[in-house]
Amino acid sequence: MSEIDSIEILARADHWLAVNKPAGLSVYESTYTGPREATLLGLLRRQLGVDRIHAIHRLDHATSGVLLLSLDARTAAELSAQFQSRAVVKTYIAVVRGEPAEQFQVDHPLSGASGRGQGKPALTEFRTLARLRLAIPLARHPEARYALVEASPETGRYHQIRRHLKHAAHPIVGDVKYGKGEHNRLFRQHYGVHRLLLHARRLQFADPQDGAMVTVEAPFDSAFERALALFGETGV
């Protein structure tokens, strides 16, 4: 992702800002990122001319959308407390395989990144926004079926939305870890979509300075827009 010159800033106050994280960009340096690979925090430090910036929550490397950050430790602690108390409203949009119910819930414990130990409680609410049938034979079926869903995670476990949708038998298109290769290939070959179709669309939280409610919404990138266009007018 070295070709990224700047990160889109969606909203900014004196001590915090919200940005639109691109898909395929890691937030932090880690064992998964090479020493020369760009990270969102590194790009933002240079872009804003600051020595330190705090990511309040995480988005997967492959996920795009709203990410909240702070410019000082006190604001970071106050915003983190809102996430821990589940006061923050998080809304994601995903394209999934199959035809899920109009509304459904996945209440399924999830372990951490290591996969070891007992799973912790994890709950996600889902709402189906649109359905799609493509006249493309796939596996043993004469057509391929997909849905556009809205996900509202109540907890924040590792890969929660991706794992919960796999558990519900509606994996996300483009998910190379939890998804289905034939569906990922279909979107790559027919529509030029080479990314995980999961986007953090909206975030609602209280400004630590005055308590006012803030809603930040992130636009979709061009690849996600191509996928959305298949569903027609959806209002997302």
C-alpha cells in the first residue's frame, strides 16, 4: 500500500479524528507487516506532523471504513471506555453468500487470535438490505445467490463479523480465510473485485469534550461500489 499518499479524514476535533481506512492497509506495525510496509498510523503521523497518535479500536487489514483515533492519551482513555461499555454504535456493510433471513442474530462465543482457550461471549445483529441472483452457474447450482447485509456487533472480538457470518453459513465475499473460494473467484473474474467486501460504514460516539453525539460515515471505495451496483438502489 505504499502508493497511498494520504488518508481521508472524515471528521476532526481538537483531540480526536475519524478517518476512512483503506482495505489492505494495516493499522499497526506487527509481525504480519514487514519493516518497509506502510501502516495507517505511520502514514497519519507523517500526514498530520505529529509524533504520536492512538487508534481507539481496530479494523482488520482487509476491512475498510471508519476508524476513530485520538491525539492524546486522556482522550484515548475516554473513548476506549465508551467502546468497553458498548456505548459506541458500530454499523458495517457486507456482501455475503446465500439468502439470509430479513433479520438474524448470531450469539456465538469466539476465541482470540491464537485460537486457544475458551471463547468469550460475542453477539452480532444482522439485517438483510437486498438480495441478488446472478445467472452464473456455480458449483452444483444454476445461479449464484448473494445478499447485502448490515452488521451491528455488540461486542468486539477478533474477526467477529467474519466469523459470525461463516458460522451462519453466509460467509463474506472476498474473505480468503473464512469464505468460499468459488465465490471469491466469481467476483474477481466477472467484476474485478479483489477485496474483502466488508466496510465499517458508520460510527456513533459521544465527544469526550462536551458529550455531544457524533456520527461519522465513511464512503465506499470503487471496488465496493462495483459490488453495490449489482444490487441496484439500496440506500446504504
